[in-house]
Amino acid sequence: MTLMVLDRVAAMAAEDPGRPAVRARDGSLSFAELAERADAVACALVKYGIGPERRVAVSGGRSRWFVPSLLAVWLVGAVAVPLDDRHPLDRRGHVVRDSGAVLVLGNSDLDTTLPVLTAEECAAGEIPVVTSHPDQCAYTIYTSGTTGRPKGVEVTYRGLNTFLGALAGLHLPSGGAGINAVSPAFDGWLWCTLLYLMHGQTVAVVDVADDAAALLGEQIAAVAPRTVSLTPSLYSVCEAAARAAEVLVVAGELCPPSLAERLADGRRVLNVYGPTETTIAATWADTARGDDPRTIGRALDGYLSYVLDPSWNPAETGELFIGGPGVARGYAGLSGLTAARFVPDPFGEPGARMYRTGDLVRRRPDGLLDYLGRTDSQVKVHGTRIELAEVEAVATRLPGIGAAVCVLISPDTLGLAVVRDHMAGTADCGKGAGDIADQVRAHCRLALPLAAVPARVIVVDEMPATTTGKADRGRIAAMLAEEPVDRGARTPSTRHEREVQTLWSELLGVPVVDVEGDFFEIGGHSLLAATMVAALRRRTGLPVSMRHLLTQPTVAGLAEQLDQMAAHGRGDAP
């Protein structure tokens, strides 16, 4: 089965070979170079025995080489397993092992015995004709899982082609560039890449994690894109620059109505919704056809949407189910969970399935869908889908932690309550509650994406419970919100401590009085972290990065790292 995007890239390489196809920090590729490099990588993959249903871990997603690597996997009918180099090593290792990957494509720091191949080193050759069945797997995306380990969603070539057909029907302007500022481990990266390639636009990879959200507006302005696709959280820090584009796509999380209205003032806006399990997207509102951008619109071409009550009868308000060929094959190696979420479609053809999204929606009289929230414990923080149970499972893997409950304490902030396991005792080690909370946060940072790391952790003697014996999440959220952040402040004593303290106070909007206070505990989150790193880099002239903040998330710890950089001749002396 040939994918439409492969045909589109080949056609562009023939029609306009010099047109830029990919642009990243490490360079660019024209459509002709993209096609040639994808062919070369595909030849190398065949020599390694890569073909249908063989998994390839694809690394280096912020490089120009990631796109031809991905296309090469599809040229040989194999399965791409995208990785984010900035995710914890333990998480990436699990993804590689769980997926059954037989080769790593791209530069990688993974400790593995698998062969490693890079797109740059592959030589051109003749690609053998490979035919993949429509129901074979095209890619596996790992999303948050309730077991504490991410679960792999297997998307078929049939589903991917269905999605590509819907993309082609958008009729975006041809040429120019589109912004891709998404983690390569999430299918939002695929959305941005495929949307632009299908319309002959340049995929402009913007590295938000390195350059930080504060610089996103500057990077967008430098690209001068025709299309921008971002989460509402990212639009909030670069709205002015983004509004210069012709088409704005909002995706990844609920878009505030006021933001949707502002973005749609004088330009085309698409408000896109879709779980990974339905091949990237499922519905969209498009102002070009008169849709209200405050809604998530209606089903894509080739997709079906059902709003059902608890008895699975059609309803005005209820859970959203998605049907059609875009529905994924299921979860890799998890037949029970697959059966629970991918269910028979009683409204479709015999054998058809639909996906239970767990999302609550209301269907308007005109058919457009209003998104109302979740029906389960899954949340989104800055566009990243998070199972609260995964955070809880990771926390309880720390020796000495007997129970954990994760809750949202604000629309973009997670909190965690933990109970000590006094029988195990190892988490205590004579430490107080504050030290244990710090230990839990540090443990979570090693296993979870940044957006899933709780900003605040409290240690309780007994987990608050409802009269039915379940965790009282409302009471826990209130306790977390009221938890004081000052445990005996130590004031700044060095120049860098004062600089960091001043900057944190400005960004967080509250006085930061303790140099030992944890950035994420006192209100910081992933977007503010990126903004802070960029601002600190500008103010000090030192190459501070997100890694420095994650390893030393206090004023004192970060300032000490700045001192060390300066002492080694990488800036002014402290």
C-alpha cells in the first residue's frame, strides 16, 4: 500500500526540486534532497532486513534527518517508533524494548545492543518494491499509561492513508513554511509534518525546549510561516507573531473561546481534536467553511463521530466515540485494554470498531461538537496527554512510598499526595516530609515527561477518602493548593542567586523568598520553565539549559551551576 505523502514528496521533488522541504537548526533539505535521502535510508533498511511489521526506533526528531528517516521506514512498509531524545532514558528504553524495535535510526544515547543507523551515512541505491497490507502497522506512538509505563498505540497504513486523505482535503496554500514545535514522540509532530508536506510547504522545526517558549515568537517571525500549528498554551506566549500567518491551527488541548475568537479575527483557523488512537485527529472546526472555531467541529472525511449515553444510545450530550478506518489497531501487547477501548461499532458495517475517547461532548443542532471535559482520570497539561494513574504508579515505585494520588490543582498544574510505607521504611531514611517530597519529585523527573512531573508534592499520614472509601481528590487538591511553600527561607547570598531569585519572582508573579525552594513546587510548569531558561540565558550570557533546571530546580542549585559555568570561562565571574 502506497502512502499519499510518499507520492506527494516524489511529485514535489520532480516538479519543484529546489523548494525547501525541511528546515531545522542543523540545516535544511529541499524536496529533491528529502526524496533522495529517504530512498537512501530505505535501501539501508532493506539490507538490515527491515520490512512489514518490523519496528524501527526513530530518534533525533529535532534534526532535519528525522523526516527522511520516517519516510524511509514507510517506503519499506515497516513500523516507525518515534522517540524524543529529551524524554528520560528509562522511558525511552522501555519504549524500545516494549515495541520490539530491531534497529535504532538516528543518533542515540540508548544503552542497547541494537544496530544504530544514521540517515547521513546511508548511500543511494535501488529500492526494492515493498508491498505492505493496509492493516499492517505503520507507526507506534507511546502515550501515558495507567500502569506507570507508557502504552503503544499501533496505527495501520489504512488508518494513516485515511488521515492523509482528510489532510489533502484541507486545501492549504501551497508553498511557504509551517511551524512544527511539537515533541517528536507525540503524534502532534506527525500532524505538523504531514500537514505541511501534503501541501508542498516547508516543515520548519522550532526547538521550544532549547530556545524556550519566550523565544517562540521570535522564531516564528524569523520563519514568516504561512501556517502555524500550536497548542493554546504556546499561542498564549507568541500570539502576536503567530497572527501574521495565513492559517492558524489550534490542537492538543482545549482552546479557550476568547483565544479562538482572537485568532480567527481576519484569518483562517482550524480547531483540531483527536486522540492518538484515531490516527492523530478525528474532528476539526474550520472557519473557511463557516464553523465556529470555539468548537471541535465535526468528523474528518472518512471518520465517524458518535455521541452516546452510558447505554450507548445516541444523545445530545455524552461520551464521544470515533469510528471509521482511522481507528487504530489497538495497544501493543495489551489485548485486554484494547478490547475495553476499541469496541464493536453497532452503527457501522459488520466487523467495524469504534474507539471510546473518554471525552464528554455536546452536539449542537448544526452538528458541531462542544468539548466539555474528561469522563475519566486522563488530563492534558500544556497539550501533553497524561494519565493520572501513570504519575501515581511512578511515585509508588519509589521504595518507601505506600500510596499516591495525583490531581490537577489548576488547569496546567499537577499535584501529588503520597503516604509513607512505614513497613518498608526506606523512603524515610530519617528525613522529614519536605525531604521526602523532594525525593518523590526527583524520582518522577527521571521517569516522566516534564509536563507530567507534579509541581507540588505533599506527604500525608493517611490519604483523605470519601465515604465510599475512594480517594477524596477534591480534598487532596485543596490541601495541595493550600500547602505553604516557605519552610524556613534562606535569602540569596551571591550575584547569581539574586539574579535567579529576581527572575523567578517576575515570572511566577509572587515573591520567591527561599533559595532552597523548588521551582516546580512554587508554581513553575513546563512552559514557564522554558521561558525562564531563555530569559536567564539572555541575562547572564551563560549557556544554561533545561537540563540544568531539571537537575537543580532550586535558586541555590541553579545559581551554583551558573557559578561553575562562569568559573570555566563560559561567562562573567560570579
